[in-house]
Amino acid sequence: MIFEVGFDEAGRGPLAGPVSAAAVILPTDFPFEILNDSKKLSEKKREAAEIIIKEKACWGIALVDHQQIDEINILEASMLAMKNAFDEMWKKLPAWCEKNGLDFSKVKLSGITDGTRCPDVPIECLCEPKADGKYTCVMAASILAKTCRDRLMLEMDKLYPEYGYAKHKGYPTKTHREVCHKIGPSPIQRLTFNY
């Protein structure tokens, strides 16, 4: 049986915080109608979908922090996060197969990544721009990546309230840039980005 692994990341554009990525396999009986590109779902719908994805799918999530982004660049960091998310998902796959009455030894995987490059994973993988709006497994990955990162940025807001991370999640808004110029970069700032 062939399953498609969906890959996506969240947080390539922000000036602060980590990039997150997810890898997701959806079962055939998944309620696909709850899925969409994470950017097109309300926060409430994303969080509701996240619960169901984590309950029914085989999934992995990984983060690469702001320091590593500065060291290897955001594209490489995104690919590394996707690879690490795949590794996390792979660890769960035998138990997920057993739970779903599947023979792990007969399961074959292929991947689809949102974007123009595939992560370094040991399966055949295709990359396609806007895949997060076309493939349900990529939609699911986009939801997990975004909810994970948004939650983390809310925690960062508690640590560094003056930067307003709860509002903009580290994205390059006018107010985010202004506060960085006024009081300096936060401890989670990506220093190689033009803030």
C-alpha cells in the first residue's frame, strides 16, 4: 500500500523565532473536508483540525531555531526541519500501521512538498509550489507546522512582551521593525534578516 507523506513549513518569512515543519500521512478514512491551506483557515478551525490530525494521522513536527537559521540560511533550515519532522513521523509509523490494521513491511511511502525543493528524506519526493492548497496531506502538514509555531510565538510573547510576538508572530510588520530599531533585536531575532 502506498501512502503519501505531506511536508510543509511555517515561518520562513518572519524576522524572529524558529521555522517549524511537519510531515503527515493521512489515513483513508480521514475527514478530509476539515482541511485547507492553513493560511485560509481561521485560528479556531486550524486548532480543531490539529486535534483530529494528531489523533488520526501519522505525523512528526520539528523546529529549527533562529540561531541555526542564521548559520545555515532559511531555506536550508526549512529543509532540515522537514527532514527532522519526517524522522519523527517515521518513528511512529510502525505503531500507526498496527493501529490501522496495516502491515508495516508492505507500506510504501512517497512524498509531496510545498515549494520548489524537497527535503533530504529516504523516499521519492516531489515538490510543487502551492501544494498546500491542492494536496490534503500537505494541507495537514501546513496546519501542524503553523499551529506549533504560533503557539511557540505566544510563549515568546510572554518572555519578551515588548516585541508584540502574540500579534505578529515575528513577521516583518511595521510595528515589529519599529520596536527592533527602538530597543534593539530581541533574543530570538534572526540577525541575518533585515529587521
